[in-house]
Amino acid sequence: MTTVLAPRTPGEAAQALSEATAARASVTVAGGGTRSRRGRPGPPADRELRTTGMDRVVAHEPADLTLTVEAGVPVTEAVRIAASAGQAWPQAEVREGSTVGGVLAAAASSRQRLRSGAVRDSLLEVVIATGDGRLVTAGGRTVKGVSGYDIPRLAVGSLGTLGVIVQATLKLWPLPPARAWFGAGGPLADRIAAAERALTGGVRPSSVLLGPGRLAVELAGPEDDVRAPEGLAPLTEAPAEPAGEGLVEAGVSPALLGELAVRLEEAGLPYEAWMGVGICRVAVGSAGDVARVRGWALALGGHASVIDGPDHLRADPWGPEPPGVHLMKRLRERFDPAGILNPRMLVWA
Amino acid sequence: MATTQAPAVRDRFAALLDPGRVIDHPLERRLYGRDGSIAQGDCGLVVLPETTAEVVACMRLAHDLGIPVVPRGSGTGLCGGAVPLDGALVLSVARMSRILEVDPSVPCARVEPGVLNLDLSTAVRHLGLHYAPDPSSQQACSIGGNVATNAGGPHCLASGVTAQHILGMEIVLADGEVLRLGGTAPDPPGYDLRGFVVGGEGTLGVVTEITVRLSRNPPHVTTMLLDFPTVAAAGAAVGGIIGAGVIPAAMEMMDQKMVVAVEAFVRADLPVEAAALLLVEVDGTAAEVASHTAVVERVGAETGAGRVRVARDEAERALFWKARKSAFGAVARIAPNYYLHDCVVPRTRLVEILARIYEIGAELDLVIMNVFHAGDGNLHPLIAFDRRDPEQVERVHAAGTLIIEACVAVGGVLSGEHGIGLEKRDFMPLTFSATDLEAQACAREAFDPEGRMNPAKVLPIGSRCGEIVLDAGSLPEGTWL
């Protein structure tokens, strides 16, 4: 039986983790649970810590472009608060049900990454509760700053294995006056060429997405810049994400993303390539699909991880170990000495 | 201090490189005992490797001999991060200065750490590209040093500091192990070690190769100078522009004392009677530049700007920037030395903190001038002084402490872009608890368990991870701690 821990404050979360470490009880960390089907499959942990009870909005300083919230605040709520002051958190991938802490722990960057950057670049200050129950604050609440070692960057993408993110200060940006999607179909070579034109043209797109049979470009800025580029037509909504039993996220050099797309279209796998960024999300239905996509990504000097899917797709969620695993292990030992946190999320750490 | 290093040790390093690239002369070592700060350290041998293999060989030997190592780029850092203590080995990467590859299809460049910041942008200009972080020292500072300090610059307001422009790196750890972290393929699985190394101030290893993101040059740029009758009015304009939803490419403020000094130096026809000057640059498409320029002009009018001087051409734009970037050179006409501070406050507290800085200057009878990144609240109070006057030096240190305390008191942080190094090390407890500092010590120790990489920097004396206490290092006389 998994015991549910539902702290309402960072202090309670730290206390719960301290107790779990003392008992050597494994702990699954969950925000909204929208990105929990990842890592290696296995039996449930002894305890599950849900962050959704930590839902205070600590400070919104529109004039300073910062928002400080507890980790359990829904990402939709954070975005709504920002928008109420004409601002945005454009780096975050917004899903219904996700929490701010979950988005950060999973390093879930948005499709606007091309222009806005990765979500790890938007975290100014973080408070984590370490595996042994210490509350550690790192970074600083100002929009710029060097404040010692960049623990916020380690926390983003650590999937809860170094500590539970309990509070975050985010850097906000002004909402663009206008934004819209434009699209085109046609042969792949033509779409890749159109993507290249969109990337190098005068207007910096916020997103250039290649998918099976389509290209979608999002433009944002003054009205005059949000006009259909040559050969593209307005779309009424953002393109749908690739859907399948599971989802693989590959990373390759942006210069080689078109080559990966060629193989994916030949194989008939639904995909979405973030041109100019180097990310490609692929819908997969079997372990064989995972292996094929990973093989192509590795051949292009990249990598591929299963970021969502049922157990049978996650026998090997990551592929080859990345460089520096021994450093990751040492970091893990120092932040979660008993190794209780999300033990299957990053097994080699 | 002036003693020659043990010949046996010198000869062992000389066998790895060649005798000309191992420096043992006391005078030269004294030079390597300093950086852009006012601290004088105690430098042991200096080695000048030219390849990663040579760095590895030096690091292994230093490991075997148990010698602390201080990596050094161009030595322009302002926080004492490259100042060696207790006769540490200085490993200079200045001779690793090749641009190895430029790939416009990413776009990115792979460079050795000794490549100078401006040299990289110059080398890719014909491709319509540039390297975005542009510290004021960009003609002299190295990319490796920029990585160590997570350097900034005026254009980081919109485009972000160094960490956002580093795709990957090769690093040699304290024991000589070589790792390649990150790369052009984004988000490799596991912790973001690449991101963590940026800003590591040479305490995590020696970065021997860097893959940097290059940025496309904006199609249009407009640069404006606005003069204001009061500092408060200039501060209101900064807030008004951001509040109107415009994040300019750069937004720099200069106060009257600084404008007067710069004008005497550069002769750019600056309004020396103004209390404060704003240099605002907007870039992007024609539509973006037009709408942002209109906002700057409107807010300027609303907040009492005397006039908005728009650079008519590239030459005038270059002159505006020359005025901004020569500020520190201009101070040489006022006093023989200056102490350049670096701290950040929430932008809304800028005016209040400037008033406090003027008060501190008056209380301690010091000339304090300001030229800084107003858009992100990153202050650079500059204290002019004469280091030959020990009593004055004491007041300079006292003013520095008061400024830092004042910034932290209004919710600021210790440094915006210069780093912690020696200078801010003992101020870290102002913003972090013992638990926070212990966590930082643990993260550092994961990379360098023996604490031999640039010891005594960043974390205060006595910071520890569990039972391991970081080597304190003895502070030379004349440091301001």
C-alpha cells in the first residue's frame, strides 16, 4: 500500500521527506501527474508525495517581471496571473492539470522555445526539499543575478531526484500584441525549405513545427509582423500534437533535424519536429518504434527518451548513459543520501 | 611571495609543456597574482597549455602533487575569481585561442576557451551572426572566462546571460578526467551539468572547449539617448518602458558624474548638465523597431526627458556605445584607481537604492559614479580612489559593504554578472542560510572532492558538505574581506 503524503507547506514537505529518509521508505513525487508515465517501470513506491497542496501564490511583482509561487500551483493558474498583468511565462509547456513544480522538474519547455528559450532559463530562484528533508533556497529573485552555484539549473529536469521543488520564482515576459499560426503542406523537401526560410527571414518566428505532411509557423509581435509568410496560409488553431500510445522526445542538432524528419515520414510515424531547436517528439506504439527512433537519433549524434507511455514502452527509457553519470550519482548522494526520491526516474543517477 | 618555486616541481611541468610555457619568474608570477579586481594574490607556477591533452597532463600532475589549481582566462574578472592564493598553480588558457568551427546551419561555433569575446563576433559578422553576451570588457575578456563567471553585458537584457548561449563544453576535472557535456543536441537525459558548470568560477574544472550559440543579427536597430533632469525621472522612464510591454535590446543608465567624465574622454556631445542619461536600444523587424521606438519616445516625454537623440547612422550608434563602454577608462582622469561594484536590485527599487548610494558616498567622502544595466536592475556603482592612501582604501571597503547590504535589504542579490569570487564570498550569508550554503558546497564537492580547484572562492570559509570542510586559503593583505 502506498501512503499518500499531502503537505500543505514547504516545511511539511521537508518534514515528510525527513521521516521517509529515516524510515528508508521510497517516495514517488507527483505534481498534477500529467508527466508521471516516465522512467523505468516497477512496483509503486512506499509513499507518494503530492505537491498540489502547496498552492500559495507568494508574490507577483509585475513591474519587476517576477512571479513567485509554490510548486503545486497549476501552470494554467500561473499563466493566468501573469496574463492579468499583460505578461507571460512563454518558456513553459502549459497542460491542463500540470503544476509549476512538475513543469520545472520535467524541464517541459514549450513550442515557443525557438524564440523564448528553454524553461530552465526562466527559473530565477528555487526552493527544494532535499531527500533528507532540508529546505534549500538557491538562485535569487531578481531578473538577473549570480548567486553562487546554479542549483536551479540542476533542479530543472532532475525529475524530483535531487529534491522536491516546493517553490519557484519565474521570470515573466510581456505578452506579444499579436500572435497567429500559419501552415503549409506539400512535399517534405519543400516544407523543410520553407522552414529554413522562416528561420532565417526578418521576422523571428516563435515556433516552426514540421509534422507529417505539414509545416506550421507561429509568428508573434506587432500586428504588421503577424502576416502569412509567402507560401503559408493562416491556421485557425495551433497544430495538434502527435498522438500515440507513447511519446518519445529526441534531441539532435537543429542542423540535422530535417534528416530525422525524412526517416520519420518514410516510417509513417506521427511526429513534431521543432525546427531551429533540435527537439522532435514522436508518437510510438511499440518498443520497436522506440528503438528505431532512438537508433536514428543516435546516428545523428543525438539522443531519445520516452517521456510518456505505458510500462511496455519504457523498458529502456533513455538509451545510452550520458557523460558524467558519476557526477550525477555524487550529486544525487549529496541531495538525497538515502536514495528515496523517484528511484526509477533516473536510475543511473 | 618572491621565492622561486621548487625546481623539481617546475621541471616536472616543463617536461609536460616546454620550458617557455612554464613561468617561474617572481615578477611575472606577481602579475599572474592579480586580475581585474584590486586583490593581490600569491601565485605559484604558471602553466600555459595549448591543447586539451596538455591541460589533462598538467591537471594530472597537479593532482599527483596535491597542488591547488586556479584556471585563468584573460584575467579581466572583477571579483578576484582568478586571483591565486597560497602559491596555487595558475593554469592560463590564453594560448588556447582558436575558433575551431563555425556552423551557420545551427548556428553555433566551437571555440577554445582563450578566444576573446569580441573576436568571435567579429569572425562571424560576415555570416550575419554574432555572439550575444557583450560584457564591457569584450575586447579583452575570453569566452572561457565568460563561462566561468556567467558573464552578462548590456544586451543580456533581452537575450539573456552567458548560460543561455552555451550549448556544450569539454571540461577537464580536477583529477584530469575529460568530459563532454551538452552539445548541439538539446536536453540530453540526466542533470544539466552543462548549465551547472556555467558560473562555476573555475571551481568545478577547466573548460577546454565551448560550443556557443550564435545569434542572427537583427535586421533593424535604433539607438537612443534620453536625458533627464533627475535620477528619479530616468528611473520612472525605465519602469514605464518595461511596463508598456517593451523589453529593449539594451537599456543603460549613466548618472551626471559619469556623463561628465565620459564626455571629457569621448567627446560625444553628451548633455553634461543632465542628472541622468538613458541609452536605449531596440532591435528587430521594422515594425518592432518602429513600435518600440514610439513607446520609448512617449514614455520619455511623459517622464520628463529633455530630448530623445536618435542615432542617425551606424557611426553615431557606435559613438553612443563607445561612450557607454569607455566609462571605466574615463575614470582614469579622475582618480588613479577605481573599485567597480556589481549588484542587482528589483528594478522598482532602482531610484531608492541610487539615493542610498549617493548618501553612502557623502557619508564616507568618496566619489561614487554610476553606469549600469538599468533594464534589469543591475547596478555598477564605481568608487574612484587612490590606493596609495590606506585611509581612503578603508573607506572604499566600508562603502562597498554598505552598498551590498543596502541592495540585499531591498530584495537584491550580491552580483549581477561579475561573480562571487573572493570579493563577495563572505557576503554570501547575507542572502543564504547555512543550509543553503552547505547544499552549494555539496554540489561543488561532487565535481571536485578534494577541493583543489580554485580553492577559497565563492563559498565562505567553513562552508562544508557533511564532514568535508572546503579549504579556506589564507587571504593576502589588501583584499577587502
